[in-house]
Amino acid sequence: MMQMIPVTVAEGQVAIGIEVKLPKTTLIAVATDKGYIMCGALDVGLLNDKLADRKIIAGRAVGVRTLEQLLAAPLESVTKEAESLGILPGMTGLEAVKRMF
């Protein structure tokens, strides 16, 4: 099952929360038009190395199981493009998403 849920991150800033329920796991992400944050399934190394030409803005948080946890958790890793926007490991998912607007 898949759900798309509006996530208000600040006044006038609404991102899309995505939950994909799979056998024995749930993929979660919060996306804007510029980029996204995601659970531990995101391969930041792949985005930085093999897909660098796409200039993907993304961050990864580990150990999260809900959209609320994803927004509250510190990011474990981010892409080089995310760093160029001031999105850094250790900042919360919410802080990162706000910078993606």
C-alpha cells in the first residue's frame, strides 16, 4: 500500500510525505520540488557517484519508521548537492526540508 500525505513544514511550505508499505519494511520519504529526505534505504553514495550528473538534493536518516520520526531525526548523510544548499549531516529532517523550498 502507498500513501501520499501533505506535510506542512512552515507557513506556505507544504511537502509531500510518502509511505510505501512493503513486506517486512516501510519506505518513507518527504519531498519538495527541489529534493527529498528518506529513510535508511536511500543510497547517498550512489547518488553522489554514479548519478552525480543528475545533481540530486537528498538526505538520509536511519532508524526511522514514521514520517514524524523522519522529520525529527538527524540526517546521517546527504548528497553533495544538498551540502551546496547548506543541508548537512546532523541537522534534522525538518530543517533540511525547509531548505529545499
